[in-house]
Amino acid sequence: MSILQEGRVCLRNIASQNARLRALISLRDEETVVSELQALDNNSSGDGSRKQPLRGKTVVLKDNICTTWGTTTCASRMLENYKSPYNATIVDQIAAAKAVFLGKANMDEFAMGTDNIHTIYGPPLNPLFPSEAHTTGGSSGGSAAAVAAHMCDIAIGTDTGGSVRLPAAYCGVVGFKPSYGLISRWGVVAFAQSLDTVGIVARDVGAVRTMFHVLNAFDEKDPTSISPALRARLRQRADSLTSPSSSSKFRIGIPSEFNVDSLSPVVKEAWKRTLANLRAAGHELYSVSLPSTVNALPTYYIIAPAEAASNLARYDGVRFGFRSEVDYDTSDPAAAADGVLYGRTRSEGFGTEVRRRILLGNYNLSAGAIVNHYIQAQRVRRLTQLDFDRIFTLDNPLAPSSSSSSDSDVTVDFLVSPCSTDTAPTLDDVLTQKSPLDAYVNDVLTVPASLAGIPAISVPVSAEGGERTVGIQVMGQYGDDERVLGIAEEIMKL
Amino acid sequence: MTLRMARKWPINSCSLRVTWEFKRLASTKADVKYPGLKCGLEIHLQLKTSKKLFSASQTSFQDTPNSNVSLYDVALPGTQPQLNHHAVLLALKAAIAMNCKIQNRSSFDRKHYFYADQPAGYQITQFYNPIAKDGYLRLLPRDRRIGDKPLDVGLVQIQLEQDTGKSTYAVDSDAAYIDFNRTNHPLIEIVTAPDLYYPEDAGAFVHKLQLLVKQIGVSSAQFQAGEMRVDVNVSVNGGQRCEIKNLASVHDVVHAIKSEYKRQLAEEKKGTPVTSHTLGWDGKQILIQRPKEQTSEYRYIPDPELPPLLLSPDAVEKVKQSMPKLPDVLLDELSSSPHSLRMVDAQTLLKWGLVEYYFEVVEKLQDSGLAPKLAANWIVHHILGLLGPNEEEILSVAVTPQRLADMIKYERDARLSKMNAMNIVQYLLHTPDDSRTVDELMEAFDLKNSTDQSELVGICENVLKEHEDAAEKYAAGKKGFFNFLVGMVMKQAAGKCSVKEVRKVLDELLEQRYDVK
């Protein structure tokens, strides 16, 4: 098939399914897309585009990634008509690799959510369940749904506490969160910078890897971008670990803390079967413990909202974005006298979940609470990182002192766990949840890797009975992204 | 409504409060004029660097409004900060000059408050771990402090932070205009301990600090341009302190403190204890703006994406080695041999930023046998009076050290009068591109001393005739008229003669005519 023919398949799927699935919330002009695809077909490598790794691949971007084309809304009323004057670094990287953008994907407002129900465009639906509306998972639900429904080859999402891995697990596709700091965040709208990571969604690990190689580059515009020196060290280590002479049989850890009570039988069965298959393939299995990860969820829900409250302070309606018709609530003279100019704008511009997290974050940063909450949470986060460092055979290249593990400890190459406690719930179920906490607990399996900044990937494994899929998560040491992709690929083939 | 936010004093810490009490008791004995007064300062300085603190836009904020604004400066979604390392270097220099302990690891924090000229909804500052702590600046009697002993004014900390934008309010409507040029301009905030017990000492401190940072190139520190902004905390007899915001000159600092001292004393006498307030100063009186909140809620958070600022001891040492001489060192040097300048002249050179220029002129005069002091006299007593606003900045380019040294030598050699030398200075200030030597200029403009002895005697006789009354008054003992007569002769001779020679001739003629000595 030509590039254009392949691209047209995606365009047809968008045309036929997007109205129902709501995976994409804005589309690029079809004529432009077609002419770009055509140009790539016609071009006989005059500009070297034939060698470009993403040549002709169709890509959609989560709508918190700034593009000069279309809008960048974060699925929020606050930015409903916002046009970015600049491209995110990753947008330029993907374009330079000759991929063709199709549009922007639905998401939870400002990437806050687990089921992608917090969006002004309506929740995207999970393509795996054509007869009954199921959630895609969030917050990168649109990205995962677009890939699952063959509306594109690759989707870019963001993962702060599982926002790429969980939707990938629910939608039966591959979702990869690389090591923190490898992919530039310049132009990626911040939710919680110390955790935010650009993630990649595709139907197979190969496509994820290709995209990862395009995006894995130093960017001086991003102060958290890993330095070229450290990148060189990571590459050296990866090369020696993946050389043909090195062993392809690994020590695989089963983290006991991830065997949570709420794991559904179907997920548990898929996890067990995956582990059995890995052992049959010659890998060794070890039961390991990461005691601090039991505190990961509350830690995450202190750190992320605190940073979010700070990051979202800029949305005041003064320079861009939504502004309320009325600045002051005139019925409240106290508010007017106080100079509370932005209350109305922010109350009307943000949805309930965003407002909830801003309040939670501001509370945790308030003078009375910061030492007990935010500072304490940072300490617990550090413990989580140390737990992972102790378990992995490889040293953490970011840690000042190497080999924190004692000789008696079992160390492993990878950790394998489920990515979600259950398969995708129905939309009705999540919409009738009594408490927002019901949604938060779904993140229990994904936030530990986010807190530690380590690479983690969810790959689909067929569930018992074959109809649904379960997301199996692989985690590796910081910077061990290539091998994590390798073992993930193997799990998919088992 | 004020733009500046309320600040804590000096930071929200109980231990500092204790220090405050302790120092107050220690000080009261010495106080005569202002018993019980205690002041501390918070000074913001704009750093002299071409880029903003966290973006690559230019810092020339007097440009057309909103012409130096980057994507980051207006807090567009997805933008990220990039630290200006030159700003760090300048903060480091200031910290070294003020004897601070440099922190090898400092970090940036966000201070949250909503304001239209604060685009991100927070200011990036250094709340938890500032770049420098625990310094002091020594005030000497020559800095015009009260008393004859030095005073070490403690510095609690120096922190790097962003400036805000600038709001302008329309008079005829409720419109407000925001200029983001100043947004994200690099600042340092210097917080002193409450070590000042006289209004004059506070003024002397501000003046000294201003000269210091100018001299070492950290800040232009001009009040009028907003490059230096001073807040003063005042308390009397251990009562609650009030903060006077945004004082715009040394004079204002001194007088606002005096005024606030009186106000607080009066309150005390009335039996109404002073409560903590934020105050303003209109040049004449204290304005009570608002009560200070008990604890300001700024929701400080360590910036989640700015890495800590790590300074190796080696790097700090390198900066120390590269520091220019500090003002006190220069003043000591200038006032002792071989320069032997009067302290006030040395201070004038320093104040005008002309010390380096002076040294260069002296170097050019090295083999002339002339005293270095002569160069200082020329600069301080003749040239400064000719300078227009900010012309001191072009002086060394227009009147190059070589040119000034030549003129000084020619004057000594009676080839050029001082009057014509100053004509040349004025010409060069207006025509800095003219690259001709002093000799060539003297030739071109016919300024060489050319009046011969008989001609000069003729002119002098003529002047004595024309101004007989002046000559008679001089003869009668009014010595001041001599200089008038000298001036008249210089004028008639078009300055082309040496004053020394004129005085000699006039002296002889007057002696002959009036028999005076």
C-alpha cells in the first residue's frame, strides 16, 4: 500500500467512527493531510525524507501539546479557543521525521483524570466495546482510542501518574512512559512538572520504539531535559546491555505490593499467565517487595495537585483563554473589595475535577500544611525511588551513590505487574461513582513508576476468554528504556 | 492599590524575632536623638544583564511597552524557564562584596499571588534556600554615618528573583494597562538585619550599597529608573514594626524614617500601641495603606522544574579572584600616597564612576612630574561641572585619558590655558567622534597660548583702566577683585595665555600703581 492509501484508511476510520468515539477533538484539514501524504509518496528522496524513520506515519497529539495549527485546548473551557503561537519541540521533531499529523486527541481536562470523563468535548469511548459504552481510561483516553480504532498509527499522550499506560491498558494498545527527562516537555502544557512525561501509544512496540528514538533527544529549552553527557552514558550502557553477546534471559521481579486486594480475577489470571509464559521462555521469576510503594498513591495525590495548583495559576483570563463576562461577583461586595478579580473566570473556566485538585493542591501548600504534607510527600517519594534502586540490578545513573542494594537482596532486571486493577469499566459505572476517590485508586499500580521517574510500559495481553485484553506493565531501572521495550515486545509475542 | 506585594520581615522565622529584641537592648544606650528606633531594609536591585532571569528576551524595559516579551514572560501554556547564568554571576558578586556566606546549593521557589502584572500567578524567588546568607556591610564615619565608629550592618540574605510587569491605570476610565517588558527582569533582594538606629545611618547604608553595586557592575542602581527600590521596616521601643514601601531616594529613606519615628512615638504616647501596617511615603508624610496580614499566604513551593543552583567552591573562588576593587579599598587607596586625594574628592570620583578614568589619566601623567592630585582636581573641580546628564558615561571616550593628560601638561607648560582646555573638553563631549589629538585641536581652533609678554602687559593695562573702580577696591583691601581682574584679562586675551602669567603681570602693575602688597 502506498503512504496515501494507508493514510486514507485512518482518515476513513476517523470519518466513520470519530463522531461516536470522540477520540479526536480537532482535525487537520483533510486536503492538507492528503497533499502531505501524496508528497511523501511522490518524493523520490530528494530531501532525504525516504530515510526518515516516521515517513508517512499518521500521528495524533493529545490536546495539551502546543501546535501552531488548530487549537490547543487541554479539553478545557479555559483554553477552548486557544491557539498556540509556537510548536512544542516534539511536534517539530515528529514533523522533521516526516510523519503526518491528523489532529488532536481528547483528554481529561488539563490531564487530570482516570476515566477521561472530565472533558468539555464529552468522554471518548473505548473502541474495544462497540455495543456498550466503556471508558477509554484517562487522561490520554483520546490518544489510546484513536490508536485502537486505527484512526492513526501512533498517538502522543502525556503520563503524569499513569495517563498513557492506563488508557492503553483499557483500549488494548501499547502505552509507553519513558524515563523522566528523556523527551522534551517544551510546549507540553504542564500538569505536575516533576512527574509529567511525554508518552507514546501505538498498536505494537516497534512503532513505539521508532517514535521514542525520534523524540529521545536533548532540548535546551526544557530545564528538566537530561544532559547530553548523561545521555551518552545511558546510550553506552544500553549498547553494552543489548549487544548480541549479552544474555536475553532476564531476572523478573513480581512486586508483592502490586497484588492489591482490588485486583479483579481476570487481571490476576492474565498476570499469572504472563509470568508463567515468561518462565517458560527461560526467564527467572522472583518475588520482591517495594514496601514504600504502599504510600505511593497518597504521595502522588499530594505532589501532583500541589504542582498543578501552581501551574494553573496562570489561567486568569488576562492575556489569553476564557474570561468570564463578569469579573467580580457583584452580589458579594467583600470579594470585590478584596480585589478577587479572577474568581469568576476560574470558576467558570475550569471543570469540577480541575477545581477540586487546585483546592487540594492549594490546601497542601498552605502555611499550616506544607511541612506536614508536601515536604513529607517529597520524602516518601524519595523512599519510593530508593526502593526501586534497591530492587534493580542496574544502578540508577541519577543517584549520587551507586549500589545501594546489599548483597543479600535479590535484584532483578524488570518488574512485571498489571497496569490496572480491572479491564475498562462501563461509562455508566464511572459516571455514577460516588466519590472521586473511587477513580483515584485506579492509579495505585501506575503511580509508583511515575514517582520514581522510571520507564514503564503497558502491553495488551488477551484476557481469559479472548474477548477483552488486560494491560500488563513492565518497569525497569531509570534509563533502561531500550530493554524495557524489548521485554515488552517479547511479552506481546508470548 | 500598590503593586508591590507585602513581604515578610525579614523572613517568617521566630529566631530572627529574637535577634531583633536582643539588638534593640544592646543599642538603646548609644541613642540620643532617636531613642528606641530600629530599622531594617529590604532592597531590590535590578541586575545589569542583557537577558531576563528565565528567558532570552532583552531587559531594556524602557522600550515600547511589550516589545521585549518572550513566550515564557507572559506565561503561555507549555513554556519553561531557562536560567540566565550572568544574573547568577552578578548576584554572586554582590554577595561576595557584602561578605556573605555563599550557599553551594541554592534553589528556586514559587511565591503565589494573583495580580495582572504577574502573568504566571507566581513569582520565582529563593525562599527556602537563597544564594547567599549572613553577610554584612560596614558603614564608616566617612560614609556619613552618625558617630565616629564603624557599624557593621548585618545582611540576613540575598536572593535572586523575578521582577513583575508594570501596571498603569487610566485616569479617565477603569482601564488598566500592563507592560510585560519588566516581567522576569532579574532582581536581587537584599534583606538587612534590624541593625540601624539612626535615620541617617539607613540613608548612609542605602547610599553606600548603591555605590558598591555600581562600582562592581552588579546594577546601575538608579532610583529614578526603578533599578533600586527600598522598603524600610521601622519599630520604636520594641513595638510592632511597620513597613514603608518603595522609597525612591536616600533623602526619602532618611525623612520617611524620621517621620515614621515621630508617628509611632505619638501613637505610643496616646496609649495606642502601634500595630503592624504597610505604609507609603509621599515625599512629605507617611501614608497608612493597609494593615499587615498576620501571616501572608503565598503558598511557597519549590519550583518543580528548575534544578537546584549548584555552585562549586572553585567557581565561587574564581569569582572572588575576578572581583574589581571595592569602594572602600579604592577610597583608602585614593586618599593615601601617592594619590593623597582629599576624601571628599575621592568620594566624588567614586560617586560619578570616574575612579578608573582618574587612574588612567594618572598613568598617562606618570613621567610628567605632576602630582596625581592634579588630575583629580581637573576632573572633580573643572570637568564635572561641564557634564550634562549621564555624560560621565562618555567622558573617558570623548576626553580620552591621553587627551586630558596632554591638556594638564600643556597647562603646566603655559601652552594652553585652563579656560581653553575646558573649551576643548566641551567640544569633545559634543563631538566624541573627533579623533584628533589635543595638539591638532589647539592648532585647528587656534587655542594655543600665543599672547606675548608685551601684548599681555598691554591687555592688563587696558583692563586696569577700564575697571579702575575694581582695581581701586582691590587696592583698598578687597582682595576678591583680583580674580575679577584676572578673568577680564583672560577674556580680552581670548584665553590664549596662562593664568599664572596674567596673575604675575597684574600683580606687578597693581603694585606699581597702588603700592599694594
